Amino acid sequence: MKRILYILVALAFFACKDEKKTTTPEPIQEETTATTEEATSETEESAEKLPILTGIQSREAIATAPYDSWFGATYAVYSVDKETLDTVKPLTNDVKIKIFMGTWCEDSQREVPHFYKIADVLKLDEKNIELITVDEEKETPEHLEDGFNITNVPTFIFFKDGKEINRIVEFPVTSLEKDMLHILSGEAYKHSYAE
């Protein structure tokens, strides 16, 4: 049972990573195969229920049916760090944020609603946030990802004066609020996959 749990946790962790990296799974004992297959089948069935959005989207596109099944609940339970956001607020002037996410990706389904809750508390202007949804290859039909080196989703890219300041990739190093503070204040910051 523990082995199945470890496998499922590992699968969830690597679900939104760059698919070019491959690993060979360890053989699964015959008695656990049925359970693993059932879990995989359930996950695939869930993924098939929701269409994969690609291209430029509005917040409403992912906050309404059928995506509200994950957006609304995740948004509602997230408790923002208001103390940190008090310091972040004055740093958001003239900042634009480009978000690349996958509606199929569990990390995106968690972090993007959290980000929008932060944006609401900060009262960020929606016109300064561009939401781009990608397919499982991290691509869009319009090639909106070209030139942005999107390897993992979600990716939050922060711009000032038309230039990239920094980015949060897949998940924050500390928290979205604290990572935003580091980025917007000009402090040294390396996202989770920076070399």
C-alpha cells in the first residue's frame, strides 16, 4: 500500500514537468497492479471530462463551468499572507504578469487560483494580467509560448517596462506572496528550476 502511495505522489509531482525527461518505472508487484491501473483509469477519466483550453483566456474561462470544479474550491480555501502583501502592493505599479498554465495540470489548478486570490487582495488591474493556457506539450496553436522557454506549468512571468524581471515556475520556492516580494523588490531570486 505504501508503494502505491509513493508511486502516486511521484506521479503527481512530475505531472506538469517537461515531458522530455523520461524515467523507467520500477516493476510493480502483481497484487498492486490492479489498484494502480484503477487509479490511472480514474485519473484519465477525470482528465477526459474537462476539455483542454489553449490560447489567451480570461479569468472567467477558468473560473466557470466546467473548470470551476477546481478553481472555486481552491480559491476559496487559500489564506493569503496579508502582511507580505502589504509590502508587495506598492511594488506592483507598472508590473505586467503573463501566466502560462494547463487546465489539465494539477499544479496549475492549485497555483493559479491562489494567484488570483492574491491579485484580488492586491486589487491588481486585470488588464495587467495575461492568462495563456497550453496543451500537454506546453504549446498553443498560435505559438504564444514561443520565446518564453516554458518548460513547466504554471509559469508566472513578471514584466516591468516591457522586460522580464523574473518568474515563478511550477510552484513557489517559499510562497507565492514571498516569491512575488523577492521578485518585485529586486532581491536575488531563483525559481525552482533555475540553474
